[in-house]
Amino acid sequence: MAYLLTGGRPARAAAHPLVLNFKRWLAAARTRRERRSALQNLLELDAALLDDLGISRADVFDAMRHPPRSTGEVLAARRAIRARHWPDR
């Protein structure tokens, strides 16, 4: 086992590829869960609160259908479109 000169503690050995893949999978699963939870929390809001945010339930459902990386982009684009036409309502 290798020791560091500064502290005498063992140096961290290189991780096994299976461990690295498992950590990546856990991180991806955590990200998917957080995304799903955030979108479900948006769906729990009533229509007036969603309107205050500049989105609608249909926008949230559309964001759920898009790939995870574009969820924020979809909601931001819908909000921007509604903001541009806001005085016309």
C-alpha cells in the first residue's frame, strides 16, 4: 500500500471500472428522480400559480416528454413566448 509523505495516510487507489460505472449510474438515477420530482411539484400547483410562472400544465407535460437535458429549455422557451404576448391577453 502506498503512503503519502505528507500525512502518512494511504493514497487512494484507482477505482475499478465497475465501481465507476455504478457511481455514474447512481448519479444518473438521482438526476432522473430529481427531475421527475420537480416536474411533479409543478403539476401540483394550480393553474393561477403556473400562469404567474408563465407556463401552463400543457407546457409541463411537454417538458416531461422531451429529453432530460432540454426540460429547462422547453419551459424557458414557453415562458418567453407567453411573456412576449403578455399584454395581449
